[in-house]
Amino acid sequence: MAEPSRQQSVPSVARQVHLASRPRGWPASENFAVVEAPVPEPAAGQVLVRNLLMSVDPYMRGRMNDVKSYVPPFRLGAPLDGGAVGEVVVSAADGLRPGDLVLHGLGWREYALVDAGSARVIDPALAPVSAYLGVLGMPGLTAYAGLLEVAGMRPGDTVFVSAAAGAVGSLVGQLARLKGAARVIGSAGSPAKVAHLRALGFDAAFDYHDRPVRESLREAAPDGIDVYFDNVGGDHLEAAISALRPHGRVAICGMISQYNAEEPAAAPRNLALLIGKQLTLRGFLVSSHEGLREQFVTKVSGWVRSGELRYDETVVEGIEAAPAAFLGLLRGENLGKMLVRL
Amino acid sequence: MAEPSRQQSVPSVARQVHLASRPRGWPASENFAVVEAPVPEPAAGQVLVRNLLMSVDPYMRGRMNDVKSYVPPFRLGAPLDGGAVGEVVVSAADGLRPGDLVLHGLGWREYALVDAGSARVIDPALAPVSAYLGVLGMPGLTAYAGLLEVAGMRPGDTVFVSAAAGAVGSLVGQLARLKGAARVIGSAGSPAKVAHLRALGFDAAFDYHDRPVRESLREAAPDGIDVYFDNVGGDHLEAAISALRPHGRVAICGMISQYNAEEPAAAPRNLALLIGKQLTLRGFLVSSHEGLREQFVTKVSGWVRSGELRYDETVVEGIEAAPAAFLGLLRGENLGKMLVRL
């Protein structure tokens, strides 16, 4: 192909967020550095994207540790990455044109050089671009696959979800209701969030700071639960195992209570209950459930358009605020999806 | 029907073992009482059975506690019960005649009054009667269903089983080999048992007293495992979770390390690994897998006859020794199935 096509003038340098040091325990702002770097020119098959919104997600905490896991650790002195949406400003790739809006995996920077194969064009007429990072994106598919495929939720089930005011949890609870759950229970970290869960249609909700989770859950689900969608681990998981009825199922999506622990975390001491109650605990990654994406997008976008499913966003402004947004996410300062507008 | 038919003279009193008190922690002989009781006469639809062999099983420990579980607790001052085989001596039931050998659930007594619907006639020409309490009975079906249905073992899997010299574990390891496992690893509690596992065809075996299970398992399975059949819980489960490869599966059959614990037991602190490795932990009861029984009996009896599958029995003589047999089982004094000959 000929010269890369460009729509607008591009600065020669732009900002990105580096991992300056690896956190021990809770991360802090000094673990991050906002640095200026040259804006590169796309090679053949690439596009230069001006990022509009980037996502911060709990799983990123694990990537800050130097351990082998399902995704490689972030490198020191290099930009972080993660979900982002942006506008193609220079294209050297067939099929992508300046002005196209794309979803890709190179957030934490104002301008991203993206391989065309890693960018997915999104349609702002179908949904706000932010939705592609939340309700119609990775968190949405996580909720959908975890609840329906991993936990195998069935109509009539009583469903409990932790971190229920977060991007994933708030969808899990609403999806459970839409799929015919008998009762939906959520836990969250503040009275305002608890009130919000009730407004979203949760049958019961509690603040896990108030009392032992076990007690709150017993009161909220006196007859037990069938499904637990775990975003938290620790005492939430232990309480859920005690509350589960025979053949109950746990989809383990995250354990945010443990991500900043410097010691091995407290573990559920009641795993022997798995035997007599014939329980299943299953960890999962959304990446293994791509086969559900089409069904998920069709169903969930329909429910969003009809107003049956609501989603919330907490948006922080400017790349320099991205580290604070991430730290705030770990402290639970968000309602719904935490995003940074660049 | 007419008078009950009888084959032989029946004593007026016989011995049975009662639960004298509920153990705290490790049970002891004073928790049991061998008492004489009148031998009853069968009512219509019942048979009187002279028990020949009775089973002692780890799950019985849980029934000694006064807690609601999947089977009701044993009652104080009443006979214990459990698997037994015996000979019908008086029948007041159609279809059962004196001399028939039957498998039933009223062990821990010399004579049992059994509802005909709870007795299954067994054929001593097909297998020794003891096999119906072990390799062809509940422990055998437990191993078969747990390995193949609950853990979904596939050819090429590396399989680890704990309490591998016990009635269930020794079958799990051999079934895994017969079903095409790439590598079979067992843990047991003595050097003699470890040697026995190697003789049974296990590729690797270790004594869990020697070193931390995690270290022994890493050496025995340097490339990790795909399936763990858990009879033990605690540090074995934690080590297995660390060793499991992506999409690994755990069938949780028992947690004998915890049955006598007076405090809530140590729990695996690495459950967060379930997420990134997409692991499944599933507790099960053999009673939910009756649908496999016919297939199981056909396959396993064939392997036993051909000599491809071996089974061991540790037999203790006399009902007065039944409590000691049970206590010995909890301490791991058995090789293979622990039985009491009455």
C-alpha cells in the first residue's frame, strides 16, 4: 500500500504510564511514572490510535508482580497495558481508516501503535463507546460466561455475588434476575453501594463491613444459596460455602481481598463441606469463553436498549489520573466500571 | 405368606456395637460398647441375616458427630450401621430364601433384621463375598465414578491420588493406569505402603511423612498434574492445587486429615490459583453416581478376573474387634479395604 493515510495532525511526543517499581502489598502512586515518549509511525499492518478511554481492572494488580501467570507480568520501565478504545489517526493497514473507532489492548498511553489484527472496530451508533470497555466488553462477557456457563445458573436458583456494585458484579446480579433467579443477593463495601444494589433490583444487599459475612449472608438467604459468583475470596468464599445448598456451584472470577496481601491469605476452613453437599468450585478466565460472545452481545445489548439492564461508570479525567483511578478501584471507590478519559 | 422359612437355629441373643459416647477429636475404644441384644424375628417383607463380614469406612467418623450432614448421625446407645454381607437365616420376604447371601447396610451387629428392599443378593461364584464390600462395592464405585465422571480423567492425564494404599485410592491409581493415564502418582503413610504402590504399577509414590507434600509431589510430577483425587484434604490439597496444570480437576472424595480435628482445619491458602489455571474442585458422594454401577461392575470385575487390577484387604476377626478395626483405619493401619469378619 501507499503512504499511511492520516486524518489529523499527530504530536511528536505523548504521555504514557510506566510501571516504575513493583508494589509490595498495596500499590501506591510511586509505583507508577507518567512519562513522555515519541509517538511512533505505523508500519505496514499497523494503525496509530489516539486513545479516548482506557480501562483499569482488578486483574492488573496481579500483573504488577513478577510471577508467571496466565498473562505475563508488566515490565518495569515500560508502559502498562489493558483495554482501551480510541480513534485511528494514521492507518497503514487494509480495512482500517482514519476516524474508525477501535477497541484494543494498549491502554495506559495517549497514542497506541496497534496491529490491525488486535483492533476491533466498534460502532458508536449501537452503544456509547465506553460500553465496549464495560457492559458490552470484557467485564460484561465475564459476568455472562461466569454466571451462565461456569456456574450453570438455572431459573429458580438463589444467587449471591460479591463486589456486587462493581463492573462485573452489578451485571451478574442483574443477569441473574433477568434469567429467572429466585433471589439475588449482593455484598458491597458502603451503605451507598448497598442502596444502589437495591435500586438495581437485588432482592437483598449488605455492607460486608457491618458484620461477619457469614451472618449477613445467613440473614439475606435464610434458605441457602445455589450459586456464588466470587470476586473477593477469603471470608466471602467461606461464608458462601457454608450457605450453599446441595449441588451448589461457585464461579471464581477474582479474589480482590487477596491481591494486596503480603502473607498467604486466609483460606476457607470449611472445604470439607464440598463433599457432603457435592459442591463445585471453578475458577475461570473470560478468554476461554469467546464462543459465547455473539450470544452475549445480542442479549445484553438488547437488555441495555430496553432499559432492563443498567450499568454504571465512574470516569476519571486525564492520563495523569490513571494511577489514582487504579488505586481507587482497588479500594472500591468506583460504582460500576472504572474508566479513565484521555 | 406362611410361616417364615428358616434354615438353621438362631440364638436368642447376639452381639452388636453401640455408640456409647460421641468422640471429640480422635475416637477411642470407650466411645464404643459391645452389647448383647435379643435377636428379633422378621416381620413380613423382612429377613434375618447372619452377618459374615462388615465394613469400616472413614466416612463413619463424620456420623459420630451430632451434626446434620448427608447421612444422619449415629444415635447414642444404638447400634452403628454400615455395609455388610451376610447369609439369610430366616426369611419372611418373597424372593429371598435362607442361604441367600446378601449385601446390606446394617453392619456392626452379628444378626441384622433387614428389609428385603434394602438387601441385594450377591453371587459368590462371581467374586469372593468380601469383594462386594470393596473393589466391586461402594469403595470401588467411589473410585470409578470419582476418577472418570467427577474428575473427568482422560487418556494422557497425569493423575495424583492420596491415601493411595487404601481401599479407594489403590483402585483410583490402577483405574487411571488402565484408562491410559500418562503417569500415576500416589501418596501413602509408610515405606511399606509406598513399596506396595510401586508393585501395583504406580509410576511414583511417596510417604507424606518424609517431606512437605509440595516438595514430594513436585519431584514426582515435575511437569505438573491434571487430576487430583483427594482423600485427605489439608496440605495434600494445597500441594495439588499448586501442581495442577491449566484446566486441572480435583475430585474431592474425603478429607481424612480433618475428620478428627478439634479446630477448623488448615485450609489451602492458594485457592486464587483456581482462577488463572481455570481449575475445578468438585466434592462428590458415591450415591449420586448409581447410574454408573452396571458399567462399573462389568469393567472392574473383568479387570479383576484378568488380573489387571489387584485389590488388598485387611481383615480383623470378631465383632469385639470392630471398634479397634475402625480406629486402626483412621490411623492408616490397613492396606486396601479394612473389613471385620464376624
